Amino acid sequence: MEKRKLGQSDLYVSPIGLGAWGIGGPPFWNGRDPKTSVATIQKALDLGVNLIDTAPVYGFGLSEELVGQAVAGRRDEVVIATKCGLRWNGPSLKELYKDLSPGSICQEVEDSLRRLKTDRIDLYQVHWPDQKTPVENFMVALALLKAQGKILNIGVSNFDTAMLQKSMGFAPVVSIQPKYNLLERDIESDLLPFCQERHVGVLAYSPLASGMLTGKYSTDAQWTDWRGKGNMGVFQKEQLGQAVAKVEKLKQVAAQLGAPLASLALRWVTNRPGVTCALAGAYTPEQMEANAAAMEIVISQTDMERLTASAQ
């Protein structure tokens, strides 16, 4: 699989990455078989997918541990991306809290290194902004960890353009993780052009809108994970019907193009100017193969425009 330079770093990453949120299981998702999760990560590496994105809060350490198990003996084949700033007092959503204080970050990086069974983290990202901690405090702390060699590059996630720009004033930021897919395109107005201009890599998470763009859900669908709460993203009660209607139009385009909608949705994201990589989840080796196969689809500019128009 081709590799793309991530921002102004020395990292080269596959256009499809593996997002390891789901394999962490509770409290966000339903539980998964750990052996299957490890096999899925290893299948990603076999297919040339070299970017694995995780976070401590995914399964309260479980996701990082599974990534560490899966890449054992293959460390040089993988770009490990993890995060800091979301912590917990107990194993439930109600007990999550944000903390980007330097002391907390220093503790988090040691915990992540241990769980990942590695001596360095290729891309260390601020998971969410923390309004209690000044930007200069956490960015200087990250720069120190980089000088120590514990992290090799600094990234951010869920920042707006203003906060990204401010962060870049204290240390180099090579990438940002925003939500981006055919149904959720807020970053096009400001953040994406800024990243193109400043050569900041963009790792698009939720490229399939947490499964909505697989085309298998209706307004009557029942979810037993966070999606069932109806309070986030396209799964909000007031947005669900509109999202399903758009997906129905996209399914018609996919049928005409003779390709799975999920594959076209991933290819659409990877083809957007300024996007480095689409971070897609996978629970089985077969799902990982399907995600990677999206890069084999040749999609014309006309087809890109048809997909874009159908999702509006």
C-alpha cells in the first residue's frame, strides 16, 4: 500500500489506518474477543496498513495492551499513535475527566509505553482540549517528552483552528485528528484549508460515521453501545432520519458504480485534498481486508462529485 508523508514529520503512513477505539470495548463499545482483535491488528500490518491509532481511555488501557501484543516482534513495521489528556477515576463514562497538566501527561506517557511494550511513541496526541490547562503548559511538557525521545512527534485531536494555531506557537504539531466523513464535513470551511496551508497532516477519524456509511442501518436500528443513547453525531435523534435518507441516496450511487458503499466512503475521504489518512475501525481480519481494499478502487473526480452531492 502507498505511504504518505505525515505533515512535516519523518513519518510515512498508509492512507487507510486502523482506529483501535472499538477493540477497547466498554464503556463505549460492546466487548470483543481479544484474540480476534490481535489478529485484526496483525492482518492490518500484513496488508501494509502501518498506522495504528489508539488511546489510553479506549477500554481503560485494554486497546493499548492489545496493540502492544499484536505488534510484538514487528515494532519497526508500525507507526503507533496514541493520546493523552483523558483520564478516569473508575470504569464508567461518568468517571472520565480531562487533565493536560504536565504531571499528568508525564504519568500517562509512562503508562502508555508500558502497555504498548515499546520504548517510544511515534505520534503522541492531545486527545481533547482541557480548558483548565494553558496551552503553553501542555505543549512545553510534550516538547520535553520529545526531547527525551519518549515521543517522536506531537499531534492534536479535536482542536479547532484557533487552538491548533496557538499550539503550533509552542512546539511543532505534525498532525490533527478531526471527525470527517461524507455526512460530517464541518472541517472543510476552515480547519482543512488551514492544515493544507501550514502542511499539517490530517488523520480523519470516523470516516464511516461510526458505521452509518456502511449502509446497513435504518431509523429503526437498535444499538447497545454509545450510539443507542442518541446524543452524539449522526445518531442524535434529530439527525438520524436525515442521515439515513442521505445514505439511501449514496447507496444508489454505490450500486451504479458497482462498489460497496463503505469502500467508496473510505476512498472519498482519502481522496479529499489535505487528508493524509482515514482512520477506520475493524473488529475482524475480514473487516480489515475490506477497509484496505478501498484503496484499490479507482474513483474519478466526477464520481467524487456525485458522492459529495448525494450526501448534501
